[in-house]
Amino acid sequence: MGENEASLPNTALQGKKMAYQKVNADQRAPGHSQYLDNDDLQATALDLEWDMEKELEEPGFDQFQLDSAENQNLEHAETADLNLDSIQPATSPKGRFQRLQEESDYITHYARSAPKSNPCNFCRLLKIFCTAIILFIFGILIGYYAHKNCPSNATSSGTLDLQLYQEILKTIQAEDIKKSFRNLIQLYKSEDDMEISKKIKIQWTSLGLEDVQFVNYSVLLNLPGPAPSSVTLSSSGQCFHPDGQPCSEEARKHSSQDLLYSYAAYSAKGTLKAEVIDVSYGNADDLKRIKKMKNVTNRIALLKLGRLPLLYKLSLLEKAGFGGVLLYIDPCDLPKTTNLSYDTFMVSLNPGGDPSTPGYPSIDGSFRQNRSNLTSLLVQPVSASLIAKLISSPKATTTNNACTPLELPNNEERIVNMQIQTVTKFKTVTNVVGYLKGLTSPDRYILVGSRHHTAYSYNGQEWASSTAIITAFIRALMLRVKRGWRPDRTIVFCSWGGTAFGNIGSYEWGEDFKKVLQRNVVAYVSLHSPIRGNSSLYSVASPSLQQLVAEPPYDLHCNWEKADDPSISTPPAPKNNFNCSRRGQCPETNVSSVQMQDDADYFINHLGIPTVRFSYEDSQLSEGPSFLFEALFPKHTTKIEELDPFFNLHETITKLSGEVILQIANEPVLPFNALDIALEVQNSLKGDQPNTPQLLAPASRLRESTELFQSDEMRPANDPKERAPIRVRMLNDILQDMEKSFLVQHAPPGFYRNILYHLDGKTSQFSILLEAWEHCKSLASNETLQEALSEVLNSINAAQVYFKAGLDVFESILVGKN
């Protein structure tokens, strides 16, 4: 089905039996071949067969017996009836002769009386009789043990898989991850990311990973200027840096890198003096209200981060006529235990990839566009303490446990002068890519992505956690590979560069190998930001993979020991080796399909590849406004080790991700759930959105097709006795491309093109429909809404046709065999 590519080695693996929630199909065509079920006809046929004059040992009888059994199996399969209300295991019916041979009086049908007057005939008959008895007993033994061993083989296979996973994952230790983390953070001061990339390549190669290579791209980076940006209050003449500290020559000369890197990459640069207008979160309603009161042309918007994608909000402000933006995070949107009032942060205004080569890779000879800035707005991230000084407020206050948000009164005027200095340069971004080639399906890839530090950006240490985790899994995996084992499918390990500037490394690599990846990639497992907090395990997964994440097929227990010291915020070492890998039983585990800031972006939105990511987060932060993760704060080593002092959380993420990787790489049938996609579509149409009833009928047809597909095709594939290699390969090809139908052509800035992903965990509707409806309310025309409805309708219809075509292919193959 897929060709081997020289640039991307192929791979595959030995599998285990997959656990699915199956809908049974007992018949493919109700009423078809009813004569096969008539008892009288079958009895008559049997009598005719047993009246045959040929002896059991005569030539041709064995062949007849085999052919009859095979025909009976085919007839039985064709008379299966579709029953969507029952769930039954797939069984393989026995042939008529096999059943009859198990009867105790089987030989009596063949015993023939011998003439008593002829001693030679008697001896001959005795020999025949003894031979028949021996053959009969031998056949019974073979049939008995064959029948007995069939189900036990399936169980044995599952047990062996479980033992294999345990053997691989138990070698992952928190202490090893900690050592790797501390070694990596010593390298971040390099002037470019080549030193870190070399370290990663050397380490992966030493562990035994095959064909580890650098993939370099020359890309356009927007870097901070020689001095920090500044904001000056016209009324007092006071000058402030983004962190709220007063400007001074000494501060400019000795400014820390954190202050220097408080900027918006690819913002317009220059100076703007204008009135500040508070636009709150900058949604359509906020702008509609403000434009009725004030002239916003060339003004500076005071904008809170969160609730909607930053690129979308900036597009609204730019369209409204604003000239600049002061971007901040309201302390009321953060947990009470988090104090970021004086912290600065970085954001990227790059939707993804090298801005000078939009939509195509930055390889030698590519045309380079002049795009030093991606917006006409001057955008400056600032701290909440600076905003408090700007509006003459003692920061956000808390009264009666209620936080008072920062807000500039409408009747007060503030004029500021903002100055932004950035420089644009072409720099080399390096990806490190290594391969573990598969055994049986080397042309099917599971991508595992982490990220490493890119120079010219924050000294944050999240990248070190990401790199240490992927290295720990490679180490555990290669220990087993050195003993002769290999996965069925190829596992491709990727460490991306240029992430802080808009996932540049992953985008360029994806664009470079797009045709190969579209055909061959099965899934993407992300290790982007594994430790963002320490209170709850949070999982993001494509709808087709949510069942795998939430309900793993193996009973891996989640059994934490309670800490004796209540001051320790992270859970200590678990009692079991899997560190909470029984995901369905772990407390505070959330699984959803939501947008995320991640290198998986290209693979989700341009290739439609199913994706999984595990991370630990602060539960209070996740309950606040969405899209606060777009701010890149400088998490230092001490911060990461405060969150996870024993590195138990790192170990947990490594094992959870590793278990998913092994299952996807090893399952004979990919552990994807087609029906869950249809259910997700139907759930996305719930609510009081207008004009969605026209989508309900196509969504219902999609569900019917996926139910039939899952029961009619995936049911027999889950039974090892009925599993045909060619049929399984065809089935997997359909499963891996299920999400591609949901990639829309046009999405608002910052919104996912893959409409199966929601804006956040609080909304279940299609994000492009929500945005179109908000846009429609502020305008007299509903053209935008109709376009969005058409996009969704076409996606649902394309998916339904896709599954129906898959069913037709399998049906035609079965008819051809008959």
C-alpha cells in the first residue's frame, strides 16, 4: 500500500490483540442465501454424503472434505446478519465434516460387513479397521488440541504483549531522567542550537537508534533589538520597561535576557504615541461596544490574553483600525497561588513555519518573500504591574475572595508612547530525526516529537524536560531492541528546533516531506510541554484515539502512595512500575480534543494525523480562561524542579506516552475508533446554534456508516482466527486517514483547520461555527455563517462517503472471492 522512501526509512512490529468496543454484525445482507439455514435440506444433504460408496481412504476424499469445509465457512460468513443492538464476539464457525468427526460413532457410518467365508478378506478388513481406528483417534487428538489452543493463543498473545510492555517501561526511572535533564540545561547558553542538537544526536546514536540525522533549514527569525522595548506615560514622562521597572541607562546596559526577550516576534516595529483604549479580551462584542463610544483609528488597545486565539483577536483589532497593542495577563485569570505580576513573557505572531516561505519548505533555491512583520500592529507584551501603574491602580485587588480585574475607566484618558525594537535575520534551525525501523510494516510511521532549545529565545527549561523524556523512552526501547525485538511499524523520533518562533522546525520538515507523510504517518505522539504544573494529569487526543487514552486494554494499576510530608506537593514514587499508566483509573485525568500550542500543529491541521499528548498541569489554571498558554514564560531550572523535585511526574509522562506508542506501533489493527469520530461530530452540533439542523441528517448518516464499518469490518479483524493480512492492511489504511476529511480550507486566524478540535474544554461546538455566529451578530450579512456551515457540511459528507467507499471495497472483495 505504501512505497518505501529513501529519506524516511520504513517500519513495523509484532502485535497484540486490540480491545475495541465492537458493534456486532451477524449478517452482511439480511435474507441472503436462506436455503443454507433450512434444517431439512441440510439433513438430506448429510444423508447423501454419508451414503457415498467410496472408502474413507480412497483418493480424492480428503480433498473433497477440505473443500466442503471451506465452502461451508464462506457460506456462513455470507449469511451474517447486521444487528446494531447487540455486542458479540467474533467467532469462526466450524465446517460440517469437522463437527461430524468429533462424534463418537463417526466410524460406524463407514464399517462394512466382511464375508465370513474368506479369511483373506477378513484379514484385509481387520487391517483396514485398525488403520481407520488409529487415524480416527489421531484426528480426534489433533482436532481437540487445535480447538483447545485457538482461544488460549489469543490470551497468550495478549499476555506476551503485556509482559513486553512491562519489560520495556519498567526500565524507565525518574533518576535517569533527572540526570539527563540536568546535563541538558548546561548547554543552553550556546550562540546557536547546534551544540544542543549535536549532544542529542550523539546520545541517541549511542543508545542504538538508527540513522540519526540533522535536518537544517535557513529561516527568517524576528529577534529582539539591542535594548528592551519601553512604554512612556505622556502625562508624567515616566518610562517603564515591560516588567514595570523604570527605564535607566544602567538597566538598558545590564538588562537580563528575560527582559530583553519580552516581545512579540514578527510584530511591526517603531514608535507610536496614542491614546490607550481598554478592549478587555478583544472579542467581537467588546469591539462593537467600544467602537460605538470612541474613535479607535490608530489607537493603542489594552488587551488581555486569553479566551480566544491571539492571532484572531489581533486580526479584529487590525481590521478595526488600531495601531498598537499592549498585551497582558490579568492576575484574576491566574490561580491564587500564582504571582506573575512582574513577570514578562514572549509571544509569537507567526501562525507556523518560516514566514519567508509560507506553505513550502525553506530549502536551497526556494523563493523568499520579504515578510519582516506579519501584522501592521505594534504589539508589546507587558506585565500586570505595568498595567496597574498605567491605570493608576494598586494592581488587581481581592475583596471577599473575589478578585477585581484590571480595567481602565472609559471616562479617563491615558496617552502613552510605545517603542519597539526588533531585528530580522536569517538563521539556521536544526531538527534531529532518528528512526527505529519496523519489522512487518516499515512504511508506516509513528512520529514522536519533542523540542530542544533554540538560541535567540528565552532560557526557559521546558524544552529540557521534553528532550529528557524522549531520550529516556529511546533508552528503554533500545534495550529491548538489542535483544532481537522490533516494533511492527517504524517509530520516528524528532527533536524540533525553532519552536518558540512559531513551530518553525516541525513546519519546515512537514512541508519538506509532505507527500511521504500524508501517505505513511499513522499517528503523532507529542512530548511538547510535559510539566506545566503538578496537580492534574491532562490529556489531549484526537477523537479516534480518546478511547485508547482513557481506557487502555491492559490492567495497569494506578496505585499512588500518599506522601507522609504534607508539604510535598508532588506525588512520591508509585508502588507500581507504570506510575499511573492505568489512565482510566487515575484521579483527575482529563481527555479532550482541544487546540494546543504545540509542534503537532502542522500534523494536525495540514495532514490530519491523529495526535496524543500527556502533560501535568495546574488544575486551577486549566479552569481559567483558555489560550493563556500562548504566553511563553521563562521557566528556569529551579521552577521545573520545584514542580517535580523527584522527577516522578517526568517518569509518569514517559511511561504513559511510551505505552501509547507501543500499542500504536504493535497492534495488528490500529487502535483507532471510527465511531467516536461520528459521535464527536454529533456532540458538536448540540446546543442552540442556528441553522445547524441542516447538518443533523448528514451527521446521522455518518454515524450509521461508522457503526457499520466498525461492526462489519473491524469485528472480524479483531479475531486472530479470521484476520487476513491483506484485509488488515486495507483496514489500517482506512483508519489512518479518517481525520483528513475534517480539514477545512478556510479557518479564522489562530483557529485549527481540523474542526474535530474545539477551542477549549468549555465549548463543544464546532469552533468555526461559533466564530461565524459571533461575526454574524455584529454584521447585517450572514455570508460568513453560510460559508462556515458549508465547510462543516462538506467535511461531514466527505467523511460519510469515505467510510461508505471503504465498506464497498470490502464488499466487492468478498463477492469476488465467492
